[in-house]
Amino acid sequence: VHTTDFPGNYPGYEDAWDQRRFEEAFRVDVIREEEDTLEFDMVGIDAAIANAFRRILLAEVPTMAVEKVFVYNNTSIVQDEILAHRLGLIPIRADPRLFEYRNQGDQEGTEIDTLQFQLKIKCKRNPQAAKESSDPDELYFNHKVYSKHMTWVPLGNQTDLFPDADFRPVHDDILIALLRPGQEIDVLMHCVKGIGKDHAKFSPVATASYRLLPDITLLQPIEDEAAETLQKCFSPGVIEIQNINGKKVARVANARLDTFSREVFRHESLKNLVRLARVRNHYIFSVESTGILPPDVLVSEAIKILMGKCQRFLNELDSVPME
Amino acid sequence: IQADGTDGNCVTFVLHDEDHTLGNSLRYMVMKNPDVEFCGYCITHPSESKINFRIQTRGALPAVEPFRKGLKDLMGVCQHVLNTFERSVKEFRAQK
């Protein structure tokens, strides 16, 4: 739904852009912050800009991921290209702000834009296993290839540039491939910086979404059994029943928890007594990061990227003469 | 950017390497400008990443002006959002 608050649309309303009025009305509240998830509210902003932030979080915040895989030996069941695809999707714990983008057409990669990883593993039979056991954990060594087997190989002067950095995959227990005795994998991987628009492996968020705050109004006071049915229609915690003068009266306690299932419209008696709407400019953002960067850093980076885009066009406007 | 227009008041800018992310938010900022009579953007073809951004102004104002003002306003919004967000995160962590 497009916004309608632009000047001239409603006579008598002063809707022209006013930075000061925007700043007075705007606020951000952080609701919940865990290690990888962040839930926060943005009040007083418009849909176009909130959506721009969401799109940038998904597709344009850069990260490092495996791009080129040099396969020296792969005698496993997993085909080369499938293995390379799986390796590319593994999130790498490396701050992308420390690296540059690789130049187009540059095949080798320098130390400022590439991270090198090596995965060298061979599966052997276990001589001490019991004769009749059929448990592969006992029978073979190294038959499961996890992401913890990937080791960082510093390029050039990377040991000096990042003396205490430890570049490794975010999670150690990602299963890459399964092996049997005699099979081995020996690959060298180059990680580059990229954005989600290019390939989804570069997206830094597991997901980033927003929803609008629900607005539930009871048009008439609802009592007794109608109040009980009303409470069951909504998600738990939304409607609260109070005892006023011995009668049970329903009250909207916390509209935020509602998931808008519209169950209330299926009941003939309650259909016209409730109005479901959304508060137009209150956005509840929920950002879940893959672990590369903490989610609040991701949001800050996304805002900076939007500023960078505007700045780029401002610079172009000033430098190129318009005819 | 390329500009294309009959006279200075209604100009179509072709922005390369852009999509709805900047297009919609910039359109919103330019619409808030009372001097602008018409503002819109479209994506010529989804396979090509470029947008046509058209501004028509009332009166004799050259169309580049609302474009520039819209970009500056959008930067101001972003800056304020960034400051408010970082402050909120700090406050949330302080009171936890």
C-alpha cells in the first residue's frame, strides 16, 4: 500500500518533508537481543525506507565466502562440483570490512582480498575395531568430514596483518562429506568478498524480516462467554479477561503478540465487534545473523550502505555536467 | 546516471546498478517535496539492473534540484536512523 502523505494530497495538511518533525517522531526500541538474533522496533519511518533496509540486509551487506575451490585430489563419492557448492555455502567467520573486493578478471588473488583455506583429509580403517562391529564411528577414522577440518593457510603478509585473528568457519560441526577407507579429499579454497545479490551464499543474515504492529480495537464492550470465545480467537496473551463488578469483560492486553489469523471473523456474533488493523508506521524488525557479524553491526552496516549509495549519486551529479 | 528530457523541468534519470531498494525510498523522499509535480520510477526490464527515475517540477525549477535535495534528505534520514539505532542498542545493553 503506498503512503499517501505527500504534499497536496490532503488539503490543509502540511506534509512536506521536515527533518525536525521526523526526528521528533522517530524512535528505535530494542526489544530482545541474543547472540545471533535481534528484535527491534522502528517507529515513525515509512514503508519505503524500512523495506530498503530489509532488502539491503538480505542482499547487499558484504561477507566472505568460498568462491574458488582448487581440487587436487577428490576420490570421495561426492562429485567435485557438489563439494565446491557445499563448501561455498559454509559461513566463514571473517570480518568483511577488513578485506577489499577482488578486481574483475584477477585470477590469482592478493592478500588484501583473499582468504585461503585447506581441507586435507583421508579416511583409514581402524585396526583395533572389534570383529563384528558395524558402527562406522568405530570401524573407520575420519569418515565424516566436518567444517572443523578446514584450516586457514595465510597468504603473503596476512600473518602480520592479522596477528591474532583466527579465520575459521562459524560452526565446527557442519557435515561436508562422508568417506570410506581409501578415499581422500585434498582441496584448496579461496574466499572472496561478495554480496548477496551476486550469490545467496554471501548473504550475512539467516533471515531479516519486518512486520507491522497489529492494532486491535473492540468496538463494543464484550462480556461473559463472548469474552471467552474472543480470547480463544486470538493468540494467547492478546486478550485479557478482567472481572469488573462480577462480570467478565474482555480487554486488549498486548496486541503485539498477535499473529493475525483472523479467526474472529469466522464467528458470526463477534465479527462486527472487532476491528483489525495495523499501525502504519510501527515496524517490528527481526534480524537473525548467520554468525559472521553480530546482528546490530549488520543493521548499522546496512544503513551505512544506503548512505553510500546516495553519496555515490550525489558525487556523480556534481561531477558530470548535466545537459 | 544519464539524463534525458525535453526541458529542464521534466527529466528522466537513468540510474545504473540500482533497483527498488534505492528507487522506492528515493521516490518517497522526492514526493515529499512540495515543488515536485510528478515523481516516479520504473524498472525497464528485470534482467537489466537499471531504473528510470522521472521528476517533473512545478514552475521553473530545474529538475535536478529536487533530485539532489531528495538524495540529501535520504542521507539525513539514514544518519539519524543510524544514530538513534546505535544509541538504543547501547541503552538496551546498559540496562540489561
